[in-house]
Amino acid sequence: MGSNIAIMGAGALGSYVGSFLARDGQQVTFIDMWPEHVEKMRADGLHVTGSQGPFTVPVNAMHLTDAQAIKEKFDFAFISVKSYDTEWATHFINRYVKPEGFFVSLQNCWNDTVIADIVGAERSVGCIASHIEVALWEPGHVERGGAVGRDSGHYVFRVGEHDGSESARVNEVVGLLDLIDGAYATDNLWGERWAKLSQNSMGNAISASTAMGTLELNNSQASREIGIHLAKESAKVGLAMGLNVVEINATPATKWAAADQGDVYEELDDLMANRPSRTNWKASMAQDVAKGRRSEIDFMNGLVARKGVEVGVPTPYTDAIIKIMHGVDDGSITPSAAVADMILAEVRR
């Protein structure tokens, strides 16, 4: 048997990563809060379709209440819950990880510091999953859309220590994730994390609030305008924080930050309008909204806005989409294509 690994939160990404590790012979335990998903995995295994499927792998799946029966502690745990569940989930799984074990944040947003505050930075590793489209629409069935990054030279997984140092555990995680798609060790976790946050910030909430997928968003002038300015604001905030922000959607952060310049804006608009997409994929936040779940808006765009205040960078588009998404979350706004115009109207008040 390989490493003894916990997947704390078997949502789309956790299920996808765990399925490949289980197929490779690693000792993987999925712990999740969705009863039907756990029971389906127990009965029929985890079914994977899309660009790297199909295959089905038998897995060990547990309800939260089953965890008391865990006898052998884990070598490490992937934390792959939604951002708002990070704190309790880390406390929960901590008791089942070996004292010398560690925790890998496999999440959107900026949860590495939350995990480190609980278990210590010396037991924490960050992992960015960049441009991987996965969905879990039904129990026991995870789907990947889009192309495999390795085929185009794109590295999906970037794994790093908080202090940028090299380590055997980072190399171990990289080796495991490279079984799925391109992976590398980074000495720039925070610059990588902010770039990923920027990618999410410019697309997730637009998809969630408009109920549009990638093809529809690319074809909508209003959505492109919102996305460009969200990326601009996030890039400016990250750079003002002194981060070494890597490319955002294969474009330098400095170019996004300069989007108020007419020629730069036109170049970025053309880039987005002609961005290739094989499927009309809905972002993870749009998937959450469609399932009636709370969005991560306050942990995603909300973080950009809060850090913007700290470094003195105005974020009017970010503020507007946060307000709209709060309406989506409380049910006062119904997602539709018309919401893009609502966001622009809010900005222009």
C-alpha cells in the first residue's frame, strides 16, 4: 500500500484527485458531509468521466460520524472543503493525522493561513489547482471538462511550502498529483495563490450570478467588461501587497493591472472574446448556487476587497459583484444573463 491519505471534503476536486490516487494504489479515505454521495461511493465506487475518463474505482468513503472508527492515523490530509468550512474541518481531521503528518490546502481562496493557525505552518502545505474544470452533479460521479493541462504544456497543480523552501513532502505531493495532470513544486506559493484567486475572482461570481457558462460569458460584452475589471482590481491589489503574482489566465498580472488604458483593455477584451472553450462549463461557484448552496463570495472577491482597503486600491467592480452575490445567496436576486447589467449599473452609481 502507498501513503495513507485523507480527503477531507469529497466535493468535485477532492473526489477527482482522490479517485486517481486510489486507482494508483494509495490508501485513500474520503470523508464527506453529503450522505448520498458517501453511500453511492460505498456501494458502487467513484465513477469518473470527461477528458480523463471513464473509469470507476472502489473507494473507502466515510460519513463524518464514521470517523470515530478510524484506527490508523493518516500520513497527511487534503483539505478540500469550501472555504467557509475550512476552520471546523481542519480541527476535525487534525486528531486523525499523525503528529509528524501534514495538511494540504487543495482549495480556492486564501485558506492556507487559516489551516496554519490551527495546525502550525510547519505542518501546512499549499496546493493550487489552476484551470481544472471538475463537477459533481450527482452522487458518486465526478466529471472533468476541458482539456488536460499536460497536453498543452500547462501545469495544473502547484505545490509549495509557506516559506518557499524545498521539502521532501512537497515533492511527495507533486509526484502524486502528477499522476493526474502536470504538477510542479513552487517557491512562490503566495504569488501562485493570488493569481489563482484572481482567476476565480474574475469568473466565478459572474458565472454564478448570471447562470452562464464559459462560452456564454466569452460571447457577452458586459460579462467580459466585468471580468476584465475584476482581474484588474485583483491584480493591482496583489501587486500592491508586494506579491510576485504569476500570470493570470496566461497573461501578466501587470497587463491586467493596466486595463484602464484603452489599448490594453482592447487587447484583453479580444483575448477573452476569443478564448478557446470546448464546453459551456459553469464555474464552481455557479455549481454551488445551482445546488442551492452558499457561495464563497466573501472568501474570494471579498478578500480582494478587504485587502484593497488595506493597501489603498479601490475595487468598485469587486464591491458591486459582492453586493449582487449577497442578493443571490439570500434569494433576493435570481441568477440570469440580465444580472450582468445590474452589476454594471451598480458600478456606475
